[in-house]
Amino acid sequence: MKQIRASLLGEQTAEHDGKLLLSNFIETPEYRLLIETKDCTVIVGRRGTGKSAMFAKLSEFWGGQKGANVIRIAPEDFQTIIFRGIFKPFNGLYSHIRSTSRIVWKYGLVMEMLSHLSKHFKTKDKMSQFPTSLLNLKRWHSNPNDFFTKLSQIAVPILKSASSVEEMIANLHQELTINELEKDLLALLNQTNLRFFILIDRMDEGYENDESGAAIVSGAIAVAAEINKKQEHVRAVIFQRDNILRAVKKFDPDYTRNIEGEVLPLHWDTYQLQNLVAKRLNSVFNLNIENTQKIWDRCSANEGAGRELQGGDGFKKCLQFTLYRPRDLLSLLNQSFFNAGREGRNTIVLKDVEKTAKTISGNRLDDLKKEYSSIFPALPSAVSAFEHGSPELTYSESLELLDQVPGLLGAIGASQAAEQDFAILKSDGVLRALYSVGFIGTHDENSNTFTFCHDGRQPDREFTIQDRILVHPCYWIALNLTRNALAPDEAEQINDEYEIKVTSVSPEIRAKRIGTVIASLGSIDEGRDHADDFEEWVLTAAQTVFAGHLGNLERKPNGNSVQRRDIVGTNLACSTAWNRIEKDYQVRQAVFDAKNYKSVGRDEYRQMSTYLNGPYGRLGFLVTRDEDENLRTGSELDWVREIYRTENKLIIRLSVKFFTRLLGKLRNPEKHDAVDNALSSLLDTYERQYLSIPSSRAAKKR
């Protein structure tokens, strides 16, 4: 093993972790949902949950697709502060700031796309047809500054020329010619196959979590969501900290109607976090081991009964000191391996983890207060009520602790906002708020686990007198609680009794959406009359199943040609099966010909064969309503063999069962490798069996 350093498993922030981040990226269900659909606009998570990591991975993934342009917006704090200056004339009035924010954001994003189009070889000659866009591009390009500074320098003079706030908003919309620019953009995009992916991150840099800040963010979300719905060739994603989104929810009266449905919370569970660690350990130590648990066991050791670090339970002992966030875990294990290295060991034991845990616990508690104090002013005082006590309490005991806080607020110098919080929420409301930020969890009698929520949700039920409450173990040391996770004689009890379950809504969203796709097939009747519906279903199924494998999947992309291929997607060659298809069959554009009936014969195979040339290579897929996934002996098998032998082209028939089976597996985000395995197995079956079997036709008599 190599010499152990302080950042063995990578840097804590994604911006500085380029070496290990992309090569060891874990495809979470949220990431899969983003590349499979346009369902969500806002990816929300706490500090260290991987927002910037996903920003970087999506930049790489979408940036590698043909005809794709990625617009990355990730400001520094001074840029955000400059941008905020646009909204000073509105004196913090939410509705006016939000309206102005929508105008400014829309103008900026449209101008960024038009700027790309004005330089692209396919569209730059067409710009002369759009004088309004040319005029605005001249103004946009005359300013060499960053995105936010450009917007500020363009918008502020327009606002200053008006005498009232209402006139400011009207003048801004008119002067920036928003409607005309949107029409120009749509016309240009419809003339090409170019696509735009807009990624916005780090909006919390220099951000003030007040009513004005919430209005600015709300306007950005509204614009991104509108673009996703109106522009077929544009995909916008905003990465946002959950404390900022909470502020939007607090101040925006239309949050439930306009924003809530666009939000996807980031979530990590034990399985994904262990995969994350194992993948990085495998890389930095060059272990060449495939099994996740074996990798962890190779790099950890036991100190005796109750002090085991190996095995699944051993890994969970590490997680008890974290908030199920990659940053927490990497920080903890980096220092743990460094502690072990100082003693000449290449494996860590529980002692190494515990030594680091005290610092981690204090940092996590500070993070909690920093993130939520502006929208939950009572938080620091409420948290302090649990100091020097037991981590486990009844619901009644928790309320008794919180009931004492209002009388102490003046003595400890708490803010007026904190006093108002307690006056409005009362102790039971404060307790619910503490649950929603992950400070406490509740006991589930059915699973005998304490459930913690890190998605920012309120409890889905009311607390009862019988409820058991547990402070999250990652805060125990910082709060000096009576059960200290560092104590060796209590470690076993803690892990056996206090098994933690982290809740998330993401898998539910994913499973529901995939279930809808599967169910919709049953409403499509077989036959040519419903061929369009079936084509649309195959497109949706392929976009889901082959997300991350094929890019820019679309129907009849060459609709004006003599040979109109039903569905085509760009082969990204980033998985074993699709890399094999590119290398062995020269397929850069994968073709799927959808047939809304069961039996296919010579005509269908011959038609597909004519499609396979140039970038479409020598392999294509026929998708039928046949439930049998195997080729039938007789004419079907013979046509596949004959076309392969005479034209060196392979035509693979995919039944709808192939898609529904894989869709079913993809309900579980851990099964994303099932797609590549299934396609590899199918290729093996064709190459090893179907193409080598003698003809099934009876020999003719002489």
C-alpha cells in the first residue's frame, strides 16, 4: 500500500477534488433522474451532500455529447454581491424583486445561448435574419465581464431611468426585448439539432438569506422551470442549499404551486456511501477488488469484541459520526487513515475514527447553526437545551427541556427573532423543526430503528406522548451528552440499540415515474393505427433504460429523408456494452425501429438493414410487441443470419419485455448496472448462439 497522506480519499470540496471526483463518481438515483428526465429543476441538499460534484459530472456527461453546449454558471461571492445590487431600488419588496429577477435571469440565460449560436458554424450565418438578437449581442459582447457583472451593468442604468418601481419593471422588460429574443432563440433552435444544458451552482456564495435573497432565487427557479417546459432543446438545472430553499418557501406565497414540484432533494444511504468510500479506496490503494465489502474489510481492522470496524456493522460505526454526507465521511476517514499512518498502519481501527470524531462533531453542530439560524432563529437556543443530558428522551421530556428555554433567552442574549420563534412555534413546533433539520430522530416501532430526516421535510405524522426521541449521534460529543460515542464500553450498545435509518423521497419519485412508464404500455393497442403511440413509448423507455449510455435520443430526427429512422440516439460508448457496439460494429448513432405488432419478417429486417450505414454502423434494433425475448427458429433466425453473412450487419430484436424487465429493475437505483449487463448478455447470445447455429430450414431434395 502507498504512503498515507491527509487527503487520501480526496478533498472535502468538489471544486478541489478533480483527481478523484469524476473517475470515482457514484451514480445516485438523483443523478439518474436528471439524465433520464426533465422532471426536476432544482437539486437541493445540505452542505457537503455532493451538489458541486454532480454539477461537475453533469458538465462532463452532457458536454461530451454531440451537438451539446453546456453553460456553467458558478459565481464567486463578489459576483453575487454585485448582482444583488440590481435589486436595491425595490426596498426589499418580495413581489417586485421576484418579478425583476425573472426578467434579468431570463435575459441573461437567453443571451448566453444566443451568444453560443452566434459563434457556431451551423447558425452564425443565420444571425443576420434576427436584427433584435444582433443588437443585443453587440451590447452583451461589448462587456467582457462575467455573467452577473454583465447583467448588473446592463440592468442598473435602465432601472435608474424610471421614476417608480412599477415603471422600472415595465421599462426593464421592454428595453431588454425579452419576448423578441425568446422568439429568435426558438427559431434558431428549430433550424438545428443543437442543444443547451444550463447548470447553475454556488448561488449561496455571498448570499443573504433574507426576503430579497429569497426573491432573487425564486425568480431564477421560475425561469429555469419555464425554460425546461417551453424549450425542447434546453435543459436547465439549479443546485441549491436547502436552507436557502427554506427561505424561499417561507417568503414565497406561491411556493407550493410553482416551485415545490420542481425540487429534488439529494439523499445518501449506507449502500451508496459505502460504494463511494470503496471506490476511492480501490483507486488510491490499487486493490483491484470488485466487491465493496471486501474492499472495506481490506482497509479496516477490529480491536476486539464491540470494537469491530470490519463488516457492514463496522462501516455503520463510522457513519454514526456523520450526517450521511460525502463530505463528512471523507473528512472523517481521511483523518482516520492519517492517524493510522502515523502509527505505521495501512488499516484503520475504531480508535482512529473516534480520535477524529470530536472535531467532526463540533464542526457538524456549527454547520447546523450557520445553515439554519437565519430561517430558524430559535435553533441555537433550542439545541443548547439538550446539552449535558441524555441523547434519548421521551416526547414529554423533550418538550420539558424546550419549555425552559423561553425564560432563559434574555439571559443568554438571544435575538428578538429567536424569542418570536418560540412564541409562535411553541415547544412542540420547535421540536418538529429540529426533526426537519436532522437534529433529532423518532423511533419506529415496526423496524426498531430511529428515523432521521435529512431531506428537510417535516414529520409525516404528529408526535405522540409515547414517542421516543434521539439526538443524532454525530452531535453527541459536541453537546457533551451522557452517552458518549467515544466511550469503548458503550460503543457496542450504541450501535446495536440506535440503528439509524435516513429517509428520502427520491426513490419514491423514481419508482412512481418508472411505474407509470411500464403501466402506460397497456393502454396502447397493437397495430399500425397506434404506431405513433408505441414509438413514443419506446422513446420514453429507451431514454430511461439507456440514460447515461445514449445521448440525444429523439424520434425521426431525419424526418425529411427517404430513409426515416424511427428513433436515434448518440452512442456515448461509456459503458462496456456500448463501447463494444461502437468498436465491433462502428455504431455512433444507434437506431431503434419500433413495430407495434408481435411478428416481424423479411420486410422488417430488410428495411432495418437499409438504415445501417455511415454513422449508424452495422448494428440496429427492432423493437416489437412480442413477449418472447428469444429469436424464433425458422425464418426469423435465418433472416438474422443471412443479413449478417451477406452484409456483415447485425439486427437485434428487442421485445417490450426486455424494456419492461429493465425498467422494473431500475426502480431500485442500485441496479443501474443491470442495463449494461443485460445488453452485454444479449450480444453474447447473438454472437455465440444465433449466428453460429446451422440453418433451421429443411434441406431441399435434388
